[in-house]
Amino acid sequence: MKRLAATFAVAWALPGMVLAASWQGLTPPSGSAFDQTYGTAISADGSVVVGYARNSSSGVTQAFRWTAAGGLVLLRTTSTDGTAFSSTSACCVSTDGSIVAGSGTTAASSNDAIPLQWSAGVSGSNSLTAVASTFANNQVRALSPDGTVIGGTGNRSAASGFCAASVSLPALWPSPGASWDAGLPARTNAGDVQGISSSGAVVVGDVYDICAALGTAPQAFAWTAAAGYALLGALPGATFSVASAVSPDGTVVAGYSGTSASSQAFMWTRAAGMTGLNASSPATGQEAGLIPTGISADGTIVVGNNSTGTNPRAPSSPTELWTPNTGALNLFDVLLQNGLFTPPDFLALSNVAGISADGNWVVGTAASWSPGFAPVAFVSYIGLSPPAPANLQVVASAAGTVTLSWQPVAGATDYMVFLDGNLWLRTTATTATLSGLSAGGAYSLSVGVESPQGQSVPSNAVSIAVTPGDGKLEVAWTPVTGATTYVVGISATPGAESSATSSCPSICGTAFAANARAGAVTGLKNGQTYYVKVFAKAAVGSPTSSPEVAAAPVAAASSNTGSGSVAGASGGGGEIELLSLVALGSMMWLRLGRVNRRTATAT
């Protein structure tokens, strides 16, 4: 068999990959009163950045919005109701970059921040709305991806006899109602909102006991309208936890948990619960000190700042980027090694505030060499390749011809089909037919994506081998990282396999445990051709399916063993074409041969 020797490096350091974007420092507008800028949030595709400019002498700030075409634009400071704000700041931006959220103070009430929202053109014609709030000194920290819900914290006067004159409570604008405040978990009386999913469906943050009399340290929560507050727990041995980011669909929560001495970043899903993130070095056993500030839409990339752990609510540098394959990496080093900026243009990254939903761009603040180490907002491409095509499979085959299909990838300009490591064809479609293949030959096929951000690695697939038996099919597969369940789907009709569990013989799905590598499906009819796929189910996302293989159970006396799919008659003598399908890692291996129906020997 011909095998393609290939080694795939970390996505942003893929050998031969040309990075398509760069670092951009966002300096104050020429002639303005500001000498510092701070980046706080970024749109889904990285095209819009928001933050605030600051005068280091007076401390006055003004929210800004940046685009590559328009540069840094200071946003309006007078709201539609005529209120003039002396200082404003922006913390958050909607997915499409059209809505900006933040807070502001007036000259008369410099200690009483008000939630603000900029919308419409957010340039010269932008409008500023002061959001009604029943709280005082509001701090806005989150905005839903569609821009409809704002979250953060607000102060409210405490009842007589309370340990403090006022208390900071989790706040949403608009408020879901009285149940939002009344529903704080037991033994807590204060909290903060730090992340919101689409349309405000899932809200995350932390709640705690401000008086310490109840002994409740910060506890991470996820809130929904149907279930109210749900505490997410803490990592083993930890005394506190904080949920600091949530994916747009609300399925993945990132945060940190630990003690006064140290903390560890975590990922939480409803199926798997809270899991500590792995370290960049296997020897350390765990990631130490990362406080997540942003998470990609698919939950696979986390950015944040490293904390000393002495104060669980006060993160500090350095900046870090985490993926499951690499653990936590120093973001400064990643950008430096990829040639995105070169000191002494910028001395250090003092803060990373977020990551775009597509996982390609980060925003934050750097300390510049001049003048006087002034903070400067930045946006930078981090060199990640586009995602690989999903669900690569054979949908048709004949003598010497194979047709592949795969799921589309957003932003793809071309799909590249490789045969034995060599580029066979390019297409903008999500199917491709390869012809001229020789019977008896062995081939490796893979599909990659090309986009403005570079080239992807090939799509992953589940390998599958089917052995016919007497009234049954023995199915084997290779493991898939993150799979919690495997379902062997069988159907008498091509393409009709399902990941749902059901009984045979027509369409059936048989579930197997996460550690299973093979299983038998019984109750099938001898001589009937069945179509088989293995579905790998994970805690998050849709199931991944293997290529389709066809096989027919046979009586014990004439049982044939092999891996493959019967593709139909091709010539006399009872011979049929056999197409073996084996996906190894991120490749799909195909073997074309001929099998005699009577003797079942390869020729």
C-alpha cells in the first residue's frame, strides 16, 4: 500500500503556510487629547475592534471603534436623550460589529456609571443610548453576540443590618424580571455577569458572599430563563471558581478555579462538567494561572491572562493562548515567532481581552517603548489555519472511479483533493470525482481547504472495517479524540444510516461505549446488502461519521472476511468491485481490487 508520510505541526505554524494578516497597533487619533488606548473586544470575523482611549493626565476616557478601512473612530459622548458623558468606555461588540456596549459617567455623577449602547452606523452617524438601569455604578462586562442583551454588575443599597451599605449584584439589561435578582443561589448575596450567549439564552459569571459570614468564595454559575442559576462547581481541591467566557451557542463555558495560592483554567460543558485545561508542558500536569477572557465559537481556542493566584478576581500578565493540542502558550512568543511584530516596536503584551469567534484574531493592550511605555490597543491575526473539512466520505464508486463528498467550510475559496500526497484537483464544490484509478492499486485521499487565512490540514474521519458473519456484521473502527459514545448505524438504503439508536433489521443504530473499538450488530438477514457507518458522538457538536461501507451477512459455511464496501457488478464470472475504506488519522485510504463472489479471493 502506498502511504503518505506527513507531519502536521501546530495550526499556526504549519510548514509552508503563509500567514495572511498582521499585527496592528491602534493609536489615538491625531490631534486628540488622548495618549493611550486599550483594546477590549472584537467582532466575529476580526474586522471590528472596540475599546477606549485615555488621557493619562486627566484620566478621561472615550470609547472607540476601529476598522481597517476607517481607522480608530471615537464614539459619541452625548446620548439621544441629551445626556453628556464626560468619560465613556466600550467593553463589548456584537458579532457583526454594528452594536457596541460599555458604560459612562457624567461630570455631575463621576462615580455613578451608566450602561451605554452605540448602534446604527457607529461612525460619524452613530447614536448613543443610555440604558435604563435600577442599579447604581453599573459596570458593563458582556454583550450577547446579537447585541440584544447587556450584562455586568450594578450596586444596590443593602437592607438595614447588612454588612455593607450596598451590594454588587449580577445585572442584565434588559432585566429578565424580578426572578433574576431573587434567584441568587443559597449562601450568596453578590455577583457578576461575565459572558452571554446568543440572545441572552445562557448567562455566565460568578456569585459569592460579600460579607464572608457565609463562607462562600466566588462560585461559577450558568443561568438560563428556564432553570435559573446553576452552580458549575470547582476543580478538585479548589475553593473558588469563576466563569469568565461562554461560546456563542452557550454550550461551552471557560473560566478558572483554584485557591488563594494558585488557580487553573477550566472548560465546562453540560455533558462533561468542569475539566481543567492541560498545560503546555506534560511534565507540569496542569495549566497554572490562566484566566480566560475569550473563547472561539467552537470552544477549541481560549485566550486569557496569567494570574499570580493571590487575588482570584484580579488577573494579571502575561497573555496566553490555549488549544487542546498545545496547552497554554505565551501569546507574545506566538506572535513573535510568526513574525507578526518585532520588538522594540512593542515591549510586551499587558492584556489580551478577547478572540474572534472564528479563532483567527485577538485583541488586547500592549505596552509600547515610546512614549513612556504608553498602553496601546492592538489587534493581531494569530496565524490559525481555516478549519478542516468535516465528514469526508465516499458517496459513489464504480470501476476505477470514486466520488467524495464533505461538509462546506465558511470562507473557503478552494477545496484541494490530494491523491497520495499530490494535488489531484481543485474545486469550489463540496464533491469531487476521481477517475482513472487502477484495480489492485492502493491510494490515500485527503481534502484540504484554502482560504485567505491559509490552508487547513486534511479532514479527520473515522476508520471502519466490516466483517460479514452469519446474520450479523462485525464492525471495527479507530478511536476519535473526545468521543463519548460510538453508534454503528446500519441501513438497507445507501446514505440512510442514523446516529440514533434503534433495533434492526431495516434501519438500526447500536451504541457502544467510548472505550469500544469494535462491536457486532446481530439480527440481520443473510444475503441482504447493508450500508454501515460509525458515528462518533462527543459532548459538544454534531456526531462525526465514518465513510460508508456496504456488506452482506452470509451463512457460516461461506462467510467472507474483509474490509470494504461492495460497489456493484462489474463484468462476468460473478465478480464484483471491492472498495476498501480505511481512514487513518486525517487521511482516507482506499484500496481497489476484484473479488470473486464464489471464491472470495482477491485477484
